[in-house]
Amino acid sequence: MLAVVPARDGHRLLAVTESPGGFDAEDRACLELIADAVAGAVPECPPVPAELPPGGFVLAMDTGRIDTGRELLDLFGLAPEDFDGRVETLLGLTVPEDLPSLMSVVEAGHRSAGERELDFRVLRRAGPPRWLRLRGQPLPGVDGRAARLVGTVTDATTGRSDATDVARVQRLAAALAAAGTVRDVSHAVVAGLRGPLRADRIALAELEGDRLVVTVLDPPEPESWPELWRLEWRTEWPEAPVRAMPTLAAALREGRARIWPAGTAALEPALAEVGPGGLAVLPLPAGTRMAGACLIGWDDPHDFGPDERALLTASAGLAGQALMRAHAFDAEHELVGMLQRQLLPRRLPRLPGATAVARYLPATAGLELGGDWYDVIPLPDHHVALVIGDVQGHSAAAATLMGQMRTALRAYAAEGHPPDVVVSHANRLLLEMETDLFATCAYVDVDTEEGSAWCVRAGHLPPVLRHPDGTTETAQAEGGPPLGVLDGAEFPMTELRLRPGTLIALVTDGLVEVAGHDIDEGMDRLARDLSGADPAHLGLVADTLLVGARRTDDIALLLMRYDGLAVRPRRESWTVWRVPEAVRHARRFTRRTLRAWGVTDPCDSALLVVSELVTNALVHTDGQVRLDLTLVGGRLRVAVADSSPRSPVKPTRIGWEATGGRGLLLVEALSGTWGTVPVSGGKQVWSELPVDAPR
């Protein structure tokens, strides 16, 4: 059928339709409206035609101004005096799930000039949403883009239920798009299909090789499934090859949904009992391969209409693609977590007079590596360093930098530097690395003998202390800037006093920071949770603090309970002067100290070790030499510190004519253990000997 419609300025509009019925009254009214709109140049705001057809509108797609009649406003439930002429006002009344598809029709930027038709829903003050049908023709402007949309909106509620199959697919697609893991996808499929289809049970399984691995059974109660499933399949299906189930294997091979209404061809008992009133087997395709299968069963006879069959087919395609994405996400997330764990301590050391536990949780959003880390570093003289930090960003670069900073802090601490120097060195190192990233850090040096600690903060959260009486406080520790920000920055130290039973908590911001809330609120919440915890079970305390944690960022948590030493060491030190009789003075100091401590045997061995270590330090190094004696339990520790960073080398072979080189061999023979450690400005050579000491 051909229609010729007169337009202004002597123009004619020609329209062709293949419909046998030709143009009805609504089509003719629409053609007249189009003829009116296309005549002449397109103004900034479209002029209101002399008379709009019932439900007609003219929309300026660049400005969002729309001219409508009373009939269209009635469909949206608006009075003419309440309408401001903006299309956004009408869009705000639509059901949110339908808004994206409606926006794709009315928004500017489309070059297509074809007719558009869309069914959508609008909210009403009472009752279910109303279905409306939009028909419109975009009219191009000078640049070829659609400038106006002219058309009609009519009532399309007749014959529709509250939720159509299209709406169900739309909702399922939205849920699957937000699903990140395989379990999320499984639950989205169950929620999107079981209720709307009034099914009695749904099973979803992944296809791995030639085996099916169950991801969800709904309902989860064993009594809801056939006896064979309860006895065998519930556990054996993940280990059962697909070829053991011919019907299921055929459906997966064909790649299309198979439906068995009640009373149709015989099925394997395990499948037939899933849906005695009707069974649907949905292969879940994903590109060129099959991702898995979904079984939907009904107990009462179920009639499969053509719309429902289309719904099942469309849902299977969506679920298959989502399942593959989620499987890849799970695999990559596990890889990310494994890499992150490799950069953190595998286990924490046993500490004298203290117990430490740590927890790390990667973020569940995204696949990028985090930069949070923690460390526990045993130091000489019953000191221990607690370190926690966070590198800016979530990336492989952040994780790499995190590993470098953890190694650097450990190395600087092992050299014997005080806490502020350790952090200052780490800051200088990060600046020299010329990276765009920065890091925050909290470093706490705990003296388990004295029950004291020194805290240094570099832009990080302060420690939270839980005292033995259950009271908590956030340490008022001064802080410096983050590492890698300012050259020559100062990092002041703050002293903390600890009593036996005190708990120290160090955290990263992922545990206490919540969007829209001040971080101090999170720190107060952490303090309250610590106050109500039982510090006797440190692992349970850590797990409790992580309950309900938001996983939008990775989380590091480090806890240490200070118990105090059961036996406090006895210490004495002597500065060795570089005089001819220095070694004799060192032996005399050692003999006098051991006598005061009540040590009698083996006093001669200790004196010989002192002689050799002090002699080595005086002969092979320059600068100050210090002798330290420590007695704890039945062990005497002799340590000689000097200003040379070079460790002594034990000779592998000594000739009979050699006049030296036997000192370290003597020390090794007399000591229970011996070794060397770096200290600030040099090294310390130490030896431990078992002695008889008074209890």
C-alpha cells in the first residue's frame, strides 16, 4: 500500500507499507504528524502542531523538551498543570528495569531513521505498573543525527500479566551482569527462574571436561530431591561422567533446551524423579563450548507454552555466558589471592613474652592485587618489630612495591636501627625508586623485657591498645607523612607503656573505613569490638574483628598480646678502650660480673670466648668496641659489637706454622651456638654458652 500525504510548502510525504491491511487511522494520524514535522528547518524547540493525535508527542532529542496531549499525560498519571514539559519527568515515572531500553529510544545521538517501537511500564499510585507501547519515528537534523522523535504512546496493558517473559529475561540479565562468582551466577539463575516458573526444584552444574560439577541445588534440603539423588548423586554427580547419563549427554551434545512434559517418553529414573510433572534440561552454551547444564523440575503436570520455551532458551544463553565469565573470575581471583599470599609472611615467628596473629583478606571487587602488608620481625635483646602498611592503589605495581617495602623495612630493622631511622631509610628508598606510588606504614618496636614500645607512623592509622582491664584506647602517636612523599621528612617516635595482658592491634583502612562515614567512627568501632573480646584466644579475636567487614578493599590485621617474660634477663655492658691491656680489662669485667651473678662453671670457657671476640674486634676493626653480657635461665650470651659491617670469616684450613686464625675455631668449639648480626653502624658477634646459674 502507498500513501501520499501533503505537507507544507508544496511538499509531499510518501510512505509504503507491506501490511495487507494498509494504513489504519492511527497510522494515518502519525503520518500527518510526521509530514508536519519534516517540513522546513528544524527549530531549537519543536513547534507544537495544531492538533496532536491521541497519545501523540513531539520530542526535541537535543533539549529533552516534549510536547504532548492530555491523553498521553493521563497514561502517565499526570495532570497537565503538573507537567513541566521535560521528558525526564516522564522517564522518572517508568519502572527502573525498563528505563535503559527506553533511554536508548529517546536519547540523542542515534543516526538511525527507522521506526522505533517499544513496550515499557510506568508506575501507578495504586496497583501494578501499567504497560504502554511507544511508536515513534526519529527525524534527522542537518548533521544526520536524529533531532526529533515524533510518535504516539498507547495503552498496552490488555492481555499482559504483571511480569512478562521479556521482563523476566531483562531482570535475569541484570542479575547475571552483577554476579561475580560462580556461586553468585547460580543463585541469580535460581532466583530468576524458580519463582516465575513456579518450579519445584532447580539444579545447576558446571561442565568440566566430561564431568558435571554441581554448583547449586535448590531447595537445598536433601528430602526435596529424589532418593537416588540423596543416596548417590548428591555426592557422586560431581564425579560422574556425562556419558553415564545418556539423556543429559544428548541434550548437551545438541546444545538446545529439551523439555519433557508429564507422561512423555521414559527417562532415566534419576532425571524422571527430578520433574515427574515436567522436566526441562537446559544446556548452557558459551560461545563455541558448553559451560554446563540446568535442570528444572515440576511435581504437578506442567504445560510448556511457546513463550515459556522461548524464555527457557533465552535464559540458558544468558546463564551460560555468565557462568563462563564467573568461572574465569573465580580462577583469576584465586590466582590473585595466591600471588598476594606469596608476598606476605607464610607464618609468624614465636616471640619471647608475646603472641602474635595476623589476618589478610583480599578485596572481592575486581581482580587487581592489593598493596596491604604486615610483618613481625624478631630483633636482638627480646625486641620485636610489628609492621603494617598499605601501598597506594590496587595493581601489580602496588603489590610489587609492597614486597619491596616489606623487605626493605625488615633489612633496616635487622641492622639494629631505631624505629625512626628504619622508617626514614624506607622513605628515602621509596623516593629514590622514582615511582608515582606512595605507601603508609606503622612501625612498633616492642621491648618484651621492659614492657615498653616505641611507635612510628608514616601516614598510617595509629595502633589500638586493649588493656588487661578491658579498657581500650587509640594511641596518641605523632605521625609523619606517607613514605615516598617528602624528602627529609621527620618521623617522630611515641612511647607506649605495656602491662602483661595488653593487646596491640594494627589495621589497614579496609577494615575501618566505610564510604560516607568518618574513619574515626571505624576506629571507635574497632576499639569497642576489642574491648568485648577475650584476648586469651587471639585467633578468635582476629576472626571476630573481620566478621561483617566490607570487602571493597583488601584488609590486613595484626594483633600482638604482650605477656611479659617469665624470667627477666640480667644484663651488663662494658665499653672496651683501645689500650694495651684492653683484653685483660674485658676478662676482669666478665669475671666480676659472673661472680656477682653466681655463675661458677664454666667460667673459664666464657673468659676465653671474651678474649677471642674482643681481640678480633680490636685487631680487625676501628672505632668503638662494646662487650655485652646477658644471662637468662641457664644460658650466658657474650656479644661484642664493633663499627665494621664485615662479618668475621672462619678459616677453612690452617697450617701448623700459622700464628693466627684459630680464634673463631675456639669460639665455635666452646659455644653452644654463635653467629653475627648487623647492628646500627656495624655488626655484633655473639656466642651462647650453657652455664650453671642460681635459680
